Amino acid sequence: MEKFFEEVRSELRALVQAVQVIAKEARQVSQNLINTTSELLDNTDIKELLHIRDTKLGQIKPQLPGYNLDGKDYYFKNEIIAYIKANPKKYK
């Protein structure tokens, strides 16, 4: 009987360690998500960043790397900056 309980304790220790690893990874993912969302831009932010108006945004919008969530467009700031650097003639 004692051998059985020792096996159960061993399994519980392994389970606790696995849960701790998962919790650590979840905290890292959560922190990454917080960092990512702080760099999300919407259409208004894009217009301010690029110093353009609605008409110009409408022209370049299909070319921008963006995401649509609940009918609203969002962009990652680092992706927009990389796109502008790759296509400098369009923004002079």
C-alpha cells in the first residue's frame, strides 16, 4: 500500500511541476500580448502617423498590412514602419 501512495505522490509532484511550467508560459504569453496591443494602431492613428487624410488612406489601405477585428481595421506599428521603409517612394 505504501508503494502505491509513493507512486501517487510522485505523479502529483510531476503534475505540480507541469502546472508551474504552464503557468510560467501563460504569464509570458500574457505579457507579450500586453506589449503587442500597446502598439496597435487604428485608422485614425495611421492618418496621424503618416500625416495623411481619408482620401489618401483609402488609396493606400489595401497595400498596408492590417487586420480586421469586429469590422474595425487595426495595424501593428512595427509592420507599418517596415512597410514604409520598404516602399519609400509612395510616402514622399
